[in-house]
Amino acid sequence: MLFRCLHPEWRLLLSVIIFGAACAWSIEHWDQGFTVTLYPILYFIVSSVWLIVLKNKVNNFVVIGVVVLSGIAIGNARISARVSSFSVPKTIVSVEGRVLRLEYRSGKSPVRLYIAPTKIGAKSENLPDLIRVITRTKVDAHARAGTNVTFAAKLNKPKGPIVPGGYDFARAAFFKGIGAEAIAVTPIRVFEETKEMPPGLIVQAREYIESTLLSNLDGQKAAVAVALTVGFRNHLTIETKEALRRAGLSHLLAISGLHMGLVTMASFYVFEMLFAAIPAFALRVMPRKAAVLPTFAIALAYLLLSGASTSTVRAFLMVAVAMLAILADRRVVSLRSIAIAAGLILLFWPEMVLSVGFQMSFAATAGLVAFYERVSAYMRNRNLTRPKSRLLKVLLFVLGTGLTSVIAQIAIAPFALYHFQTLSVVGVISNMLVLPIMTLVVMPLLLATLVFMPFGAAELLAAPLAYCLGFILDIAQTTAHFPFAIIQTAVMSDAGFIVAVLCFLLFLVMNDWRWAVGAFSVMILAFIFGKAEPAEVLVSSKGTIIAQFPSGGEQPGGEVMHISGGRHTSYRARSWQLYWNVDMHLKSKKLIKKCDRMACRFHILGRGAITTIRALEAVKPACASGDIVILPRRYSRYCKGSQLILTLEDLENKGPLGLWFGDGGTIEKKWSR
């Protein structure tokens, strides 16, 4: 009975899901001393569960074991290959290296460079593959991709999660080869005595397209056009990104299945019509199959020009599978193609399973394909055909756009609420207004611009393109300011997130509508009851910025965040507001802080105080008063009587830190890393 309700491709889907879970497990626990000796134990446990629960054939006993062990082995091998012996120096050092990418950002944002270092201080060996440099100093006008530069900088480790249990930016940097983040303290100067190494053809093409679009379009219209074509988002302002996010249109900036699908679809039909118009060719070769090769070449070129992000690679692999399906006379889009694309990505980049982009991209695509597979099957069983009336076709297109937005929002809901605590509500309206323009006008215009750009004809298409992009930005700004434009929730617990994701996966592999309704109902319950209790106090990784969301004590007032230190408009402050489900438009209050040359004392509402110690003389008074104390490790032995001792070294290595205050004066702490 159970197997008759399963999707025909359930074995492939389940294998990829288990493979991804094994990759995630191995990456998360790599540093805890797990070795090959654990693999047979895992093999036995998982395989036994497989046999007991599913009662399937014996060959699945072997298959599932191979899948699990392969995922663990590939995850471990991937990390082992990236581990470097480079240690970040604690002093300002000179840096020499080759520029791979130089980003001039919007407004007053600092210039950002990505540099492949050749020398750091006196060291020229065991260097990281890449350094991300942030500079407000002068950058040499001749600096560009391929030039060798030198400067002095303070190097830091890549920053980890902003909040306990949050997204680990340091892990993402690790897999990109970014071994350090540098803050330049001197101007970026180009070596005069070294010969410039020209960048690759793809890099030159992307920069040429970027500069051409920026010169022919104005302001944020140009920024959006650049993001849609070559994937550079550094020209977008924070206001534009926020408006697109609140309006549910941020997916337009991530070059994904929508963009790749539109480009390849237009290319495929153009080549098919072209081959069909040549009788001598069409009588010998099917135009439909002949169009596959040039369409695949265009899809590959778009992949390279767009920067090959996770969502773009996924879309390209799905296009490749679709092209093979056309050649083999098979169904073009199916969950099989999604599973194959996911499996191939995880085979080469297993760390992607932990990235937000991978999770949301595949969730949205898989949810849409699974839903429309069921709709197509229903129409076939009822002998329903598409309407012939043009008015009905237009109406169905508009309704289909809205339905697609709803399904995509439901599919990504577990991931959006878990990682960001927000979900756009007006996304259905904005997508219904924007997607037809994007589908029928913007993407064809951008494709034509790319084709005719080498001939100097880009400016001819600039006016209609600017008008359409302006319309999209206007829609985003308008809908983003609707009341209740987004749902903002408290932090979702790991257990609630896992239950919601399992329900979504159950929806994918089950064909029976009763299972689908049941899974959706349980997923809603997981959202409602799967909330985690957030920390009451957050401490930054340097102990200089402390925030509180009061839940009791002398002055409850827990409707706003209280913070001391740092900029209240910084990314950290916004992330902490999201963590506590605070209205982003409410101004934060200040924690009372008193500082002298020896220490800083932060007054925590109803919880005493946190003292950051700078000098040994301040240790005994602070500890004797019962404060929570932050001090250098070498001072900790002199501290007696404090509620909690935190060392600066632990904050630097494990922070930021969350504190929970229990009954009886107990304090629970949780590090971000």
C-alpha cells in the first residue's frame, strides 16, 4: 500500500536526500575526531533501519550503505583538501598579491577586493588561496583584475555566525578558499616593477558587459541589469536589496532556473525555427533535436558569464538533463532531473547542502515540479485540454504566475523562516505583476543586448530596458511598504526545522493527495510550535557590543532591543533584531554603559551587569560585585565571586555568545561557532 503511493522516482530522490544528509553530517562533525572506524557502524545502523522500515529487497541494503558512506567520505575528503596551515597574524602586515576581482560598491560603502596573495609579511608559503580586502583608503586607478598590488592591512579570521545557531559565514568562506579578511590601512598600490598578468577571457567579458551596462543605464536600473546578466550585486544599494526582499522579488537577483530557463527556451525555439526553415536540413534531421547543441552552448556561455553560482549550476544541469531528454524522447522536466542535478552538485561540492542558496533553490524548484507533475497527471486522467480562447490563455497565465509564487513561497518557507525569520506575504502580488514583464520583455531584451553588444548596439536597447527595469523597481518599492508585507517570526528550533523539512520531502515522494495534505498540516504545526527560546543577551566576538531583549526583571519592556556599542544600522544590529523578532522600524534603546581606562560596565536590565576588563586592577572589584566578567584568560585566576567568567580568547574563537538566564540565578551560554 505504501509503495503504491510513492513517486515513481522515489528511490533516486531518497538516495540523493540521504546522500545530502550524510554530507551535511560529515561536514558538521568533521572536527570532532570521527574517523573511518565509525563508517561500518553507521552502515549497519542505517541499513538495518532501511530493511526494518521499508522491508525492501536485499540489494537496497547495499545501496543505502554505499550512499551513506559515500556522503560521509566525500564530505570529509572535501574538508581535508581545504585545510590550510596558515595562521592569521595579530599585527599589521604588508600584503602582496594579484587582484582577482575589484568591486566598487554603491554609495559610501567601502571598496572590496579579492586577492590571491603571493606574500604576507615575510611569508611566501602556506598562504591562503584568497583574501577578501575591505578598504576605505585610496585605490590605485590602474588597479584591476590581473594587476599585482601591495598594501598594509590588519588581517582577521573570516567572521562566523552573527547569532548562536545562525548561518556560518566562516564555513562558507573556508570552502571558497578565503583564509582571511583584511582591512587595508594604507592605499592599494600597483607594483610598478611587475608585469601585469592579463585576466582570463571570461573575466574580461564579464567586466566588459558590466561597464557597458553601467554606462548605458542609470542608477539602480543599471545595478539590476548587471545582477541579472553577470551576477555582480555590488552596485545594488541596501535600500534596493531590502525593497526586493520585502516584496518577495529577491529571487530575481539570483541567476537561477527562471533566467536560465528563459534564455535557453528563447534560444531553443529560435534555432528550432531556423533549422525548420531550411527544407534540405529539416528533411534529414529533426529540427527539435538539431537545436539541442547550439542551445546547450548558449546555456554554457550564460553559466560562465553569470559567475556559476549554486542556483545557476543547478539550473544549467537541469537544462543539460532536459537537452538529453529531448534527444532520447523523454519527459523534459521532472523530479528525476532535479535529483540528478542535486546529486552532481553534492558530488563535487558537498558543502553546498549547508548553504541557504542551495536549500532554497532546490526546494522551490522541486516543489514547483512536484506540484505541476500532479496537475498534469490530473489533467491527463480527466482528459482535460488547454483552452483555445486567447483570453482564457492570458487569464490562465496570470493565475498560473500567482499559483507558482504561492507554491514557491510554501516550498521555501521552512528554510526562509529558519535562516532569516522572515517570509514575504506580498510576494504573490508583486510576482504576478513583475514576472510577465520579466519573462516576455526584460530577459529577451537582455539577451539581445548581450548578442549585439560587441557591435556597439547596446545603447539602442537601453531605453526600453530602462523603462521595464524602472517599472520592476517601482513595483518592489510600492509593495514592500504595504502593511504586513512580510511575516516575521521568532527563531525556529532545530527540531521544528527538521520536522518541517521532512514534511516537505514527504510531499515530494508521496503521490497520494491525502499524504500531501497531512504533510502540509504537520509542516504548519512545526512552524507554530517549533519555536526556539532565544537568548536574552547577545555579546559580540570582541566583547565590546552587548545587546539585550528583556524578558523580565526591573524594566521588562521587551518590545525593543537594547544595545550598546557599534552602529545601530549595521548588519549585526539588523541580524540581532531579526533574531529577536523585533520590528525593524522600531529604534533600539541604549544599554547604560560606564567606561574608564580599566573597564567598561554594561547595565543589563534586571540581570545585574556585564563588565569588560582592560586592566588587572579592575578584576577583583568587578568579580566581587557579582558581575558577569569578560577578561583576558591570563586574568581569570584572579577572579572570585562573579556570576560567569568569559575570556576574550573564547569570544574571539567561538563568539558571538548568547546568554539565557534561568531561575535561581543560573546562566546558560551558547557559542555561535
